[in-house]
Amino acid sequence: MKVKKIPMRSCVVTREKLPKQELIRVVRTPNQEVIIDLTGKANGRGAYLKKDLEVFEKAKKTKVLDKILEIEVKDEIYEELKKTL
């Protein structure tokens, strides 16, 4: 039996390589909107965050998502992220 490969992604805050299931993907769509992608398959530029409240707070404080996605991330997105954690 063949062993299935686990997709690994890097958290933009901690720079840790983690399995994709342990991260939340935030996407800038081609329409210049920022959404939280729970499926992991939405079109656009994505950034991964570790599912951890400390990492989330650090991302909000340093505005790392603004830099990675090259667009201003509104507070509503951060509130939605906090609820999903």
C-alpha cells in the first residue's frame, strides 16, 4: 500500500512548516477581496496562519497579512479569523 503524502505549508508568522490541516488560509481574490478560505482551494494569493491565538494576535499587530497579500486587511477579517479559532 502506498503512503499518502501530507501537504506541508509555512505559517507566515512563525515560519514553521506544518501540515495543511493545522493552518488557516487567508486569500486575496482576483477581485481584490480578502476572504478566509476554509476549503483551501479558493482562487487567489494565499497566506497560511497557524491555528493558534498567539499567532493570530501577532499577525494582527505586525500586519503581516497586509504585506504578504499586498492589500489592506480589514478588521472584519481579523474578527472572523478570531471566531474560527
